[in-house]
Amino acid sequence: MLHSRYNPEKEAERYIDSLLLNEKTRFFILIEPGLGFMISPLKTRVPGAKIISLHVESGTQKSIAAQKSPLPAPDCKWEPGTGISVQSFLEREIPDSEAAEIRIVEWRPALAVYGAAYLKLIEETTDFIKRTDAGTRTIKVFGKTWFKNFFKNLNCLKKILCPVPFSLPIIVTGAGPGLEDAIPLIKEQFPRDSSFILAASSSLMALKARGLNPDILIATDGGAWAKFHLYENFRGAQPCPIAAGLCAALPSQCESTPVLPISDGSLWQTLILKKLNIPFITLPQRGTVSATALDLAFVLGKEKVFIAGMDLTNHDIRSHAKPYSFERFHEDKERRINSVYSQSYKRTSMLKEGGSYKIYASWFEKQLENYPKRLYTLGKNNHLFNSLDSVIPFMGPARKTDFKTLTLKDNHSENAVAILEHALLDPSCSVMAAKLNEELGILLFPGTVNPSPKDLIAAIRQLVNRREPDG
């Protein structure tokens, strides 16, 4: 039984009172709240919070509608059969937030009714909170850098790639040690004129060292160090195109290279790109380039997608396929008491302690069932991909893939600033302005609630007009 037979409203009120709620909570995630008797006391005690209901089974809305006095509805609701996973639903409904701003509220009687399914819902929600909390802490450190990168890239990019979905098998390469075992399979089973390699920029050096040139690179990292992965692309006569998150750190050489812009779907990026008539693909932030690369592969291609080099773990002291762009830094710092071996050991130990691999592996494990049923594994990848088949693709006649290229002539950063300024100050855009204020405040004023539009505009202009040498 989920609720009291005699006074379920009072039962829910007493339970909510016992939780000692924090008024700073922005999101309440209700785990199988049944008919929703908790919603009313939650709205009363923390009126500004968003209430999200997650249900173990479908059909609760009909039960609620059947009540004599309709109960307040949550702000949004997920249940099986909605066509979206729990993780994707929560990503959509909860912007980048700290764990302290999110509160899980369980309705414990549901455990006795639903058992393992109820516990699985709690586990998925907890994993989401861990991941979004890690992302928020990263934003606090790098938010301004990412924002500055966006405007710098608007001025740098001159050739915009306009892809058309094609029918070729796609190999998505990460930079894990398993890539070394997969490369001979790629060369043997995938003729270059009838297959397509979409490579994480960190895997480029290992691929080129073994005679493989990707068809397109993908770069999403906003840290300045990420440029070192891309420099290898410009050592040669014909650099390959780059699919890039517009907040990524891109070297100035990208001005002469076709680039496929990727937006994270935020309002501020979408608004600017649409107003400037710049073609782009929208892909959600994933925290790891491997996940974004898979998203892009399913957008670009209609055929099978193969993954390689997605180890998502260390192999002893090895964290990446060799050669790797950052090896030079270890070699430059090598001394008698600071060998490359010792530096590699320290790096892999830090990666283990940070736990990022575990977070991403857990996300992939839950996401696998939501990917299109044309994903396959190639070579050694993380054991969580063992459920995928390993097949030799059927290769038809060679089919050259041509992308159209649009040439941009003007620097757009000043126009982009004007677009944001108008949206923040125009009285007729109050709803849009509130959303922009929230998104830009997280990036430019982390920890501050609702900075004023004037403060945001001043911060934007200061960042955009700051001149720094290219790394």
C-alpha cells in the first residue's frame, strides 16, 4: 500500500516536515511519489523549487485525475514508455547544478511495492547528481574560459562545414590504450574509400603514427592544453576537418580549416548562432568527448557505428594509446629522480582518485540501451561494451562523402555581444532574459544568484575585448 487509507494528505505533510528541508534547494526529485500527496507540502515549504517526479510504472496521472480533489501536479514527470531515458530526462530538466541544490525525496512505502525497480531509479538519480555536480564544479573553474573561447572562435572560424547525413560505416576512435589493438582491425576490415573515421582529437597522433588519417576530428575540451591534440592535424599537406564545440580551445590554424560548429543547446549559444545565420549541430554536453563523438556519429551516419579505444580506465600505468600528445611534457620534465615512468604512475594515480572514468563508465552503461541498435565494438574497449556485437561490416562500392562548405567573411564577436545585450535588456523578452540570466550567471558569476543584466553585459564585454596571445 502506497498511502494511508484514512488521511494520506496528513501522512505526507508529517513526512515532509521530518525532512528538515533547506530553502536553498532548487530541485526536488521525487522517487515514485505515488499519487503525489507530497507535492503540496513541498510547494508550500519551498515555493521556488522545481518539483520533478520519477515513476516506476506508467499510469499514475490517470489515478491522480480520478481523485475527488485533484492534487497539485509536479513541474515535470517521467515514467516508463515516455521515449526518453531517466538520465536524458534529468539532463533536460535540470541545468548544471551543484549536488547541494538538488534533493532526492523518496516515498519509502514504494520500496515494498516495487522493490528492485524502485532501487534502480534511486541509483540512476544518484549517478546523475554525481555527474552534474562534477560538471558544475568544472564550470566554476572554466566557465569564463569557455565563454571567452566561444567569442574567439566566432572570429577565428572562416570555413563552416555543412554536413549531409551519409551511408557509410563510421568508426569512432577514443584515445584509450585499446586503440592500438583496434588499428590493425580498422586497416584490415575498413577500406578507407568506403568507411568514415570520426576521431577524438586526443587519438589523432596514435592514428597518424600508424598510417591512418581520420575523415573528421572532434574537439570539445575548453582547456588550453587541448590545443596540443590539434596541432598534429596541421603537420601535413591536408589537415582534416574538425567538428568543434564552440567553447573548445582551438588554435588559430583552424581559420583555414573547415569546422563543423557544435552547440551545447544552451539558449545563449542557440540565439547567437541563429541570429548570425551560422549552421550548427546541437549536441548536449556530456563531459567526455567520446560520448559527444558517438552522438555526432549517429547524427552524421545512417549505417553501423563502431567504437575503438574507449577503455574508460587505466591499463596499469597507461591511460592513453601511444604516441600521445602530452608525452612531450613528461619527456621535457624528465630528470634522474623524475623519470617518465614515475610521472606516468602519478598521472594514472590521480585519474583513479579523481573518479572521472568511473562516472563516465557508469553513464555509458545506462546509456547503451538508448543508443540506436547499430552500435558495435571493435578491438578492446571497456568491459561494459561487452554486450555489443563485434561484426565485420558489409562494404558496398566506394562512396565519397562530400560536405558543403560555407565561407564566413566577417568577425562576428561584436555582433554576438549586441545580440545578448538586446535579449537581456529588451522588456519584451522578459522570459528569454530570465533564462539567459540563469545560463550566463552560472558561467560568469558562479555562486551568485541572479546577477543584474548590467553586470552580465559588463562581464561579457570585458571578456570579449580582452586580448591574449594564442596558445
